[in-house]
Amino acid sequence: MQHLDRTVAVAALAATLAATLAATAPAAADPGRLEADVEVDPTAYALGGHSLHAGIARGHWRVDLGNFAMDLPAFAHADDGVAVSFDGFGAKLQYFPRATRRGWFGGVDAGLIEVEARHAGAVTDQRQLGLGVHGGYRVALPADLNATVWLGVGYALGAAPMHVAGATYEPSPITVFPALHLGRTF
């Protein structure tokens, strides 16, 4: 899969968005002002992929657009001999009870995901539309940094058995996805 082109495009979008919002945002610390942030998920990088998310927030609400990819560890699926990876784009809408956007939050998400299964030199892929809910907790760190842990539960429309070189990978339509995001607010 060609992850680099997508990552570069999302990084350029995130940098442009963050620079524009940082230049136009008022200097006073006001939880109701428009803010931008950028986040990465280090787990995705550790698993041979990437994760870059750009967010816009005001008051209790945050919208996140992201690009992600990773190789699925063998222990996460029961299909021996089939290597599985995925990449895609997604959006999240999150609500924070505190207007500072720290502490507990919940939200909904959607993503277009391409799953790739490889076995014995052959490759097949499948597109899925993921819809889900998630919740988590965001902690403020020094220098406008933050750490966010969250757990998502979703349903993948289009998940069907994938046949590749005599083997079959059966993706589950129900996904449970834990994540850790590290980010910076502008």
C-alpha cells in the first residue's frame, strides 16, 4: 500500500490548518476560542504504519480528521499464514463536558478503510466503511501538549471473507480499538 502520499497530504493539510488558525486565534486563554491541534498514535508507527490527525475545537466540541495505517499483529486475528494490514481516512466528532476539552469525552466516528490480505505472494484488498462510537480521557501536559487515551467500538460495512492464494481471512464486522494519541494544541 502507498501510505506515504496520503501521509504527506494529511501532514500538509494539518500544518496549513494549524498555522492559519494559530495566526487568527485570539491570544487570550479562552476555552470558547477556536483551537487547532495535531495528534499522532505511536502504536501505529510501532506496528509498521502511521497515524496523523488534525483537529479543530471550540467550547465543548472537537472535530478530528485523520489518516492512519498499520500492520495487524498476528495475535489480533486467527487466520494463520495471512498477513493483514489496513489504511484509511476517518473523521471524529467529540463532546467534552468541560469547555477546556480536558478530562472525559465521548463521540462518534466514521472512516473509509482499505484492508489488505497477503498470503504466499498473492494480495487482495477490500474497502470498508467503519461507523462507531468512542470514549476516552484527555490529559493536559506542559507546553500545550496532551495525551489522550480512548476506546472505540465500531461496525465495518463491507467486511466479508477475503480469499487469497488458497487461504481465507475473515475480518470481523465488529471492531474494538484502543488508542493512545499524543498531540499539541495551537
